[in-house]
Amino acid sequence: MEDHVYKVVRLVGSSETGVEDAIQNAITKASASIRNMRWFEVIETRGHIENNRVKHYQVTLSVGFKIE
């Protein structure tokens, strides 16, 4: 079995439609410059309120990617 070494980075994603989209937006954008992403962990969830309604969802993620 091959040993794996990972680097962990922190990302923040946002979306007007929901937490899942905020996660996907962060991962999709990061994939343009980070290869071999393997896992994520949601660290924090928050949002922005405007006119007594949720305007944006925002999530902070730790993302692990395999070192080549």
C-alpha cells in the first residue's frame, strides 16, 4: 500500500442559493489551481442577512490534496 501525504488549505465559498452550492463553488474555483483534491471538512457556516432574509450563504472549508 502506498503512503499518502496531504497538504491542507482553507477555502471560503459563497452562494445565494445554499450551503451545498457554496461548498461546490469553493471546490470548483480551487480546482483551477489545486490538483489532487481528495477531501473537505466544513469548519464554519455563516450567512449574510439583507431585509430580514438570507442573502448569501458562506462556508469555510479545510480541503486536503495529495502531494505528488
